[in-house]
Amino acid sequence: MKKSSILAIFAAMGLLQACATTPAEQRQVGCAGATVAGALLGGAVGNQFGGGSGKDILTAGGAVAGGMAGNNAAGC
């Protein structure tokens, strides 16, 4: 994924959080942002290992693990 796409995703999440009016809505957007950020980072790390179909599996596994870690880190 290109850096510009990643930046656009984070900008959209920031704008959505700014539009949230209640603390519950802000928490939901924050949890989604943490999950997406963790998944992107985990996928990027997983993509550095393996080769062929193993690389795809590690990328997907890293994205799942990163998403779960980001969600837990945010306290969701």
C-alpha cells in the first residue's frame, strides 16, 4: 500500500473522531483507528518475512495479530 493511501486513511479517521459528539462515539472511532493502525503495522512487519505463498500467509497473520494488539492496546 502506498504511503499516500495510509495517510489518507489516518486523516479520515481523525476527521471522523472530530465529528463524534459523544464520548461513546469518540471511543468507537478511537478503537477502530487503533485496530486499523495495528493491522497496517502488523501486515507491514509480516510482509518482511517468508517468500511465495508463505509471505502472503505471514502478511495476513501479521495484519490479524496487529489489529488485535492495537485493539487491546487501546483498551477496547
